[in-house]
Amino acid sequence: MLTRPAKAQRLIVLVTILAAAVSQPGVGAASGSSPGQAPLGTSSTLYVSTSGSDNNPGTISEPLATPASAIAKASPGATILIGGGLYTLSRPLLIDRPGVTLRSADRELARLKAPIDDPRVTSVVVIAANQVSLIGLEIQGGSYYGVKVDAEQGHSTTGVSVRSCRIHGTGRDCIKTFNADQLLIHDCEIGPSGLRDSSNAEGIDSVGSVGATIRHCWIHDTATNGLYLKGGARDGIVEQCRVENIAGYAGIVLGEDTDTDFMREGACYEAINCVARNNIVVNTGAAGLATYSGSNIRFENNTLYQVAKRIQAAFWVVTNSRKVAAGNVTIINNATVMSGSRPFIFVQNIAGKLDCDSNIYFNPAGSGKRFVKEITGSSEQYGQWTFDDWRIAMGVDSHSIVADPMLDSQEQYRPRPGSPAIRRGRQLQGLKTDYAGQDRPGGVGWDIGAVQHRP
């Protein structure tokens, strides 16, 4: 697994990690089934090398010279093994045949690079077919995107996976997807983004996906939000990711603000039945976790550290521009540490239940009036409360506390011995491990935050 760093782990030798990943047949799979990995069957294998020729047949002894030539020759279900080295592109790599796998050769690192200032190369890789996989590649540049997943208008892709890749240095978003169902983004390093246009440059911008899973990724230094699922996205999971150094914007957003034309199947809500769990979000200018017009959104066992340093709140629950109220939002077992003046929680026009409990909030300057509820429109109201008044006014957080969770920033923000986060969480169904993959014990052994303590 590509380990997101504690500070001492940041100098990862990427070649070693990716080479080891692509040499393992099951790389990227978590325990149990994972979306986006159903095999279509390999009908052929094509080889690419920096020393090859595009006049060659693409065998291991006579490899092709460019990934574009291999893709043009590939039949559905083919595997393209790319030898180590740099491949500079003058046009996007379009994969429009189902089941194609594009990957680095065993124990080698293929680097696909495109300029960010050439409008002809909008993306490094464009995927427009089902069951396509990118594995163990370094993808850099593209005037807009590093990877774009987008079928014909009105259609969706199914089962696309991006695993053990590094995607960075893009003109705008690192990964952009439209209606990419059962999408899997696993074990990837994503960022920096927005080198050409920093005004709209997420790490992952996923619109209208059903069943997307973003897992075990390190997302960092993006020009705008770390990632979001929006546009009527349903049944999405963001788990065991580390999102950090998002200077001006939010870390993880489930639901955002999408033009009506791009809302999946005319959906009213931006995100439906989506969860962010076991994530670590560090150093954001805006919210650590947010939902705009989401329905049945869950934030469970996350650790937020120095978030909302400039705007918004640690947890930001609001409407989109169409004034659709978020409804039935869960905020459970989260540890939040922040030192700025922004609120811990801001909820606006919320409809349905707010299930908020078993959390820890800490600001060394004091908790103050850092809990806010706003109602806009004809019955406009604004309440800004202390923790005790928030609990009474909203009927929430009865088992939550304001205290220093004593997190070890050098050890994945794990609770130190004696932390009040230990054994204070609510046991949650379907959540058996923590950020690092360590088992969470049942019953009273459940901790607050993304990382379980070590006895």
C-alpha cells in the first residue's frame, strides 16, 4: 500500500513503491470485493519501450516505441506493459476499448508527461470505455487534466480503476470524471494541481458517479479542493485517505455546486448516501469535511488537524446555489484540532436529522462560540453558541467533549497514551479497521478519530 506520510515518511522512493505494486497481481485490492476490478479477460499483451519502434509488432522482443501506438493496436481486454522511462506526449492517450489495462512493466516506472500550455493536449489520459485500468504509472501535466474519465454525452463508464499511480503537475484537476460508475481510485499520490489555472483545480473532481470508491490515497497541495463527489453522485466512499496542504479550499467535499445540465439523471441532491471515514485531513484553508446539498451523508472516524484556517468551518454543512437543503447528516467519532477563529461546525438550512455525537473538539485558544446554525430566507435565523448551548439547542453531541485529544502528529495523529479519544467512540457497523488498516475492537474499545491507539 502506498503509505501517506507522517513527516518522517515523506521522502518516499516512488519508483520502488510503484514497481513493487505493479509486480503484485492483486495490487490495489482491499479485503473483500472492490469496485472497478472485474476482469474482462486479456486477449493480448503489447509491450512498449523507449528503445522500441512503432514499426515493431509490440512483442516483448520487438516492443513499440510509444503508448499511443500500443493503444491503437490494442484489442478489448488487452494489457499494455510500458517499460521504464519518460514518454512525452503531443496528444492525449484515448482509451476507448473496454477492458484495456495500461501499466508500468514489472519493477519499472513508466512516466507519461504532457505540456500544460498546449491546448491540444487537454489531458494526458482520456478513458471512454468500461473496465479500463491504469496501474503503477506516473502521469504528469495536461493543460486541463492528468486523467479524464468521460464517455459520450448521456452515457456512463463502469469499472474504471486507477491504482498505484502518481498524478501531479496538471494544468487544472489531477483527475476529472463524469458519470464514472464503480470507479476505483486506490493507493495513489495525487497533487500538486493547478499549475496553469489555479482557479478550478481539484485533486479529484468526480461528477455524477455511482458507487465510486477513493481509498488509501495521499492527496496534497491542490490549488482548490482536495476532492469532491458531486452532481448527483450516489453511494460513494472516501476512506483511509490523507488529504493535506490545501491552502485555500476544503479537504473532502461530498456534494458541491454543479450546473443543472450536469446533474446525474436530474438529481436534486449533489451527493446521496456517501461516506467519508477513517481519513486524516491536515492544513486546509477551508473546511476539513463538507457537504453542499448532500442527502444521507456520513462523516465517521476522521481526524481533522488545523483545518478551516481561513474560511468556513471544520465541518461545513450548507446548501448549493439552487438552495437545496442538506438532509440527514451524520458526524460521529471525529477528532478535530484547530487553532484559528473559525467554527468547529456550521450548519445551514439543514433538513432532516443531524446525528452528531462522540466527537472531540479542541482549540488551544478556547472553545468559545464555535458552533453555528444558520437559517436563510424569509425566516432568517443565526445562532452562534458555546459547546454547552449547542448541545442544548440542537439536541446533539451528548457524548462529545471539548478536550485536547493528545494526537501524535509524527505517528499518523494516533492518540497518545492517556488521550480522551481512547475508548470513547461509538461502535459503527461496517467499519472494522482504522486509517492504517489496524482492526478496531468491538464494544468499548472503539476510539475517536481515524487511527486506533496501540495498547
